[in-house]
Amino acid sequence: MRSYSAFFFEEGQVYPFTITGQVELPPDKECFLILSSPFNSRHLLKKHPFETYNLEVGKTVLCCIDKINCSGKIFLEPEHPMYKEGEVYDFPIVRRFSLVNSAGNTEHLMVLTDWLQQEIVTNAEGNAVDTNAANLTCRVERIKKGKLFLTSVNQNQPLPQLMVGERYSFSVKEIVTLSDQQEYFVLTDDAQNKHYLRSKFYSDYGFGIGSRLWCLATGPVQHFRHYLEPEHPRYAIGGSYDFIVSGVETHVNEFGNEISHLIVNDGFEKEYFVDCAHITPQNSETGTVIRCRVTDIKMSRLKLKAC
């Protein structure tokens, strides 16, 4: 069952949260901040990525809803104390290096530093930067778990906009390593406009350089955010398929209620949550075959509802 608080929030929107406490959770006794939303829901935020944010009990902090996953879990991104998405800054260049990507091609990258001397890796291809230059001017495209995702203003070309809900045809032009050393498929349409698709989510889709594929536009076009979903090679939204029960996972949601999810696998070493109204000893026994309808696919993950 999806968490009720997920219906109050919208991905990409900013809301004020009050820090009401902190707690250490097993098994590693990792420290989490407890945040209260304007809708009286409670949320946990890992403290470690935001140690430099000066987040203290009693403070109100603006948080962006970075993601709401298929089980209704909400991921928060607190407002950065120094940088804002979409703004341009100069970053010191620490060093340059090369690597060979998964397609066997050599790429050139730069290591930059932020205001706290934390290192940021970004792609250096196409940057007409003097080898003696001390800084690189970049736009902050995304901030995730305190990390900056950057594009050089020399490289930064507006991504062509797409209609959400429409399907588009692309060719895979190449694989490139971008900010935070993440690999992306570079997709081109018939007009040679470029789009980017995080490759790690689609390693079993069989894409290669030159492959043609159809993608559904699932959200606003933004660098380093997921807005294209390729057609799944085995499943279609609205279709019903047999899955194998792996077990049951239980957690406590933002309201303090215990929530259980049925977990199934597809026989290809991938597991998924199932929206199941009633979990019983019969339908949750490991190895049981259960019929599920695919209600959505995002980043190759299936959202399932028991038939």
C-alpha cells in the first residue's frame, strides 16, 4: 500500500520541514534526522550527507521532493547552504585525468572542488579550457544527497523539450561519462538533438551504439534527472504476467504505521514490490506464483498490482 503522505507531495516541489529530533537505526546505528512536514507526516533524513548544512533540532529547512518511489517512499533534498540548482559558479580545477568507459572509448574528465574543498568529477570533453586555467564555470544542474551535478557553460546546450506522455524514437549515438562519473547513453532524434539516459538502469535491455529505441517522456526535460523511459524488452504497462513470490518486507511509514509489501521476482534476478490488498500466508509463501498487472515502469523498475 502506498504511503498516504505521498499523495500530498509533488516531485520537484519545495516544502518547509521542521527538524524534531534524531534517531540511530539498526543494523549500523546510522543517524537519521526526524523531519515533520506541513501535512503532519514524519520523514527520516540521513544525517551524514548533510553534515555541513548545519541542520539542528528545532530548525525549519526547505526540502525539495527529489523522488517518490514505487512503494510511496519520499526522498528529500534539503536546500544547499551555498549553491542553487540552475545557477552558475566558478569551480577551481584540481586536476585532469582520463578513463576508458564501458564502450572501450577514452574520455577526459576534470576534478573540481566546491566551497568545502570536496571533489566533483565532471566531463571535460568539448571544453576549450586553457591547460593553465585555474577555474571552470559550471551550471549546477542537480543537487542530490549534497552532491553537485555540473555541466560546463562551454558545453551547456538547452535540451530540446518533449511532451510528457508522448513516445519518441531515438538512436544510441555513444556512451559518455558525465558528472559524478556516471555513464549515460547519448540518444539522438531524427533532427540530431541530444538526450541523455542513465545506462546502469538498462544494462539488460540490449542497447548498443546504433540501436534504435522508443522512449516515453515521463517528466520535464532536465539534465541528470530521469525523464525518458525506454520500452521494456519483456513487459508492457497494462499487461499481466506471472511472478514468483520472494517474501514479505515490513517497515514503519511516516505516520508510524507498520506497512508490509509483498516481494516477487521475475526469474531474471530482479525483485519488485507488489501492491497487494491482503497479504496472507497462502499468497506470501516463497515460491508461490502470483499474477500481477504492470501499472508503471520507471528506471526499468516495474510497479505491480496483484490481479
